[in-house]
Amino acid sequence: MRVAEPTIERLVQYHRLLETLKDEGHRVVSSQQIGDLLGFKASQVRKDLSYFGEIGKRGVGYHVERLCDHIVEILSSPKIWRIAMAGVGNMGTALLLNPAFRSPKVRFEALFDIDPRKTGRDISGIHCWHFTEIPSVMSEKEIEVLILAVPAHAAQRCVDLAIASKALRGVLALTQGSLVVPEEILVVRVDIMAELEKLLFFMKQPEAVWG
Amino acid sequence: MRVAEPTIERLVQYHRLLETLKDEGHRVVSSQQIGDLLGFKASQVRKDLSYFGEIGKRGVGYHVERLCDHIVEILSSPKIWRIAMAGVGNMGTALLLNPAFRSPKVRFEALFDIDPRKTGRDISGIHCWHFTEIPSVMSEKEIEVLILAVPAHAAQRCVDLAIASKALRGVLALTQGSLVVPEEILVVRVDIMAELEKLLFFMKQPEAVWG
């Protein structure tokens, strides 16, 4: 099944919301409610979910638990992904300490930094190496995913080292600036300042269209 | 001019890239090069830019500086936005220390936290108040934008306090979980774990469509 990127982004958000609704004891939810809580149009929600064969009952909505299970299945991983993170500064530490990152889908296998106060020891239970060891450690541990939480000027160098490991397949970049990678390597970027600019842009012209 | 959200996201990325190219002394750039560097299709780049009246010269491309100026103008702010941030933990500190956040478009006017080691003093030159003071401080300083960098369980409470200030118009939420806000308040969310899930999803099925 081919799924376009924005849909996946929304699916992930549906999943989170449904888990919360489940925890709170809700049994059904309407597309309107989902839309209101996530800031999408109800029609968008219905379109997304019907794409995966989920049709809500008119005037009733979707069965929370079933819908949640279905989305979990679509988003499910065939395995536990081995992950490394380069950069254990404030941003990296924030991620390490975020309970959401202790997902059963992923396992942090290695940290990399340049600061001698961090390298050579465990941080939150994960060993931290000097970043020059990225190729050997990633190769040996078969780490396919690198989270980049280093300053912008160090990002390309870290990625190049990870590419040299031959294990790298995907990068989550929390750094600004462009990255050059071979075509077969997937890069997803999170640029918080860009998101802030987007917000300011919409505040400046309230007539702009969302989504 | 009405601009859909995904376009703005790309515009912000074009802007960043063009600033880098300018700094590196490049005078022209093709839609193919822009696409390669940012991970978009060249056709998408041409479509986006032509929407704003920028037509690249066939076989030559776009004039870097002129294109950059044009995008700056589209993204420009009519004023300096006053911003507050709730939560000065690892994530909040990462943003405070990120040079990108020292943009001339924004001014951090206030920080809020619950930790007595942080409240009542300046952090990176910005005063930190107890979060219960959100309504009075935001109202008095006419702060329209709140960055939420608090744990998920505290997010709604902080937003409710900011809404009570009557000054709030936009929220950048770095926290997970749904937020309930009045319709006139814009919310942009950055969910890093969701972005990681997206990456893993694409790694699992390499035939999926990007963008």
C-alpha cells in the first residue's frame, strides 16, 4: 500500500489521540470530535480513515478501540529499530528523558558526543562514544537509524560518518541546514524554528488556509 | 494571498537553504538542485515558486539572492513578535540556546516554570516566573505567542492560563497530547516522536510515496 507522507503524519496523530481516548474510557468517537481535537477538518478525518477501510457509523462514529488497533497495525514495525543519537546536549537529553522515546518499537543502542565529560560513560543507561566512533559502532551494532541532535555545523560530518558505517538507512534531523545524503537514505527533519515561523506567518494573515 | 500550510513549510525551508547558498557564494540554483538538497521533487519546487511569481530560467535556474529576498518578503513579519515559553527543562533550554531562536522577528519576553530553582531569576537574560503568573505577565507584556515546552500533563493547564491572559493568539506546542483551545487561537505542534515514527514507517515500506 502506498501512503503519502502527510497522511502518515495524521495517522500518527490519530493513533496518539485514540490511545488517550481509550485510556480515558471513551468507546466511540466521531470524525468531528477527532478533527476538533487535532485541528483537522472532519471531512479530512473521514477521508483519511476511509482510505484504510474504516467507515464510521453515521451519528455514532468510530469504535475507539477497533480503530486504534487498526492504526497500530498499519503503523506497526516489523522489528525493533536500533537507534543511535549524535549529540547529547539539551535537545538530545530532552529526547532521552522523554517517556515517548521509550517506545517498544525502538531501542537506543548508542550515543555519540564530542564532550569528554560525556564520552566513555553511560548516559540514561546508554553508552556514549566519541563521535569519531560512529562508523565502527553503528556498523558493529547494525544501527540503521541516526537521530541528529548536534549543532548545525556538525550535522553533515556526523551523517557522513554514519553513512560510512554502511548500516545507516534513515536520519531524523533536529538540526538546521541542508544535509547531503545518498538517495537511498531517508531523512526526516524537524525544524522547530521553521514551525515557529509558520505559526507567525499564519498569525500575520489570519485568512490563510490551514492544511 | 491565501497560502496552504504545506507550502509555507517548504517556503521556510527554501528560505533557509537560499541563505546558506548565498553565504557560500552561489549566484544561481536550479529547481533540481533545490529539490535534491531538500528532498522535494524539482517539479514541486517549480510549482511552489511559480505560485509566487518566480520563474526560473531554463538551463540556468533561479537567481539566489533575488529569490531569497522575495521569499523573505513573503515570510516577513509586520512586527517583532513577543513570545513566552512555558517550561525551561532540557527542551526549553535547547531552544533558548539555539541561535536560530535569536531571530529579529521574535523577542522572548518571559519564561515560566514550576521549579523554584528556576523561578524568580533570569535565565539566558530572560526572567522566569512561576507558571501561575502566566495570565498577568502575558497580559501586561502583551505576549501573543506561547511556546509550550512543558511535560504533556501540564500542557493544557498552561494553555488555559495563557488563554486567560486575553493576549494569546498562537501556540507552538512541543508537547504530546491533545490541546483544547478556542477556534481563534492557532496551534502548531511539533511532535518529534511522531516524526521518528514517520521515518520508521517509510523505512519499513520503501515503496511509500514521499510528499
